[in-house]
Amino acid sequence: MEDGVPTTDLRMERVGHRAHGHAEARAYELEQYAKLTPDERRRVARALRDRHWGPNCPDVRSVFAGRRSKRR
């Protein structure tokens, strides 16, 4: 908090869970995804996109722009 204004920390909170097998791990992962709000999902997707592509992220809509018209 600077000058009485709360600051926002955009880092994700680390949550640990030790599973006893792949099935349990997958069930836990799906449960965690189900608990996220749509805004949280968008924020996570954007953070992963930025982490992978950096500032030069290609627009995926341009890749798929002509496909719909070619199918007909």
C-alpha cells in the first residue's frame, strides 16, 4: 500500500496438493478449474500467453479468418 492506495499483485497464489496417482491429480486439477470465475480464467490465459509469446503475441483470429469461407 503506497500513499494509502492499495496495490494489486497480479502474481498467482501457489497452491500445493500432493496426489496419490494420476487419477487423483486430474480430479483435483478439474476441481480447481471449476472453482475459477470466468475473469480468473481469462487472467490466467492472458498470463500464460504473455509468458510464452511476450509482447509480440500473434492474433490467433487472423490465422483462422479465412477458414470458415473455404469450407462452404
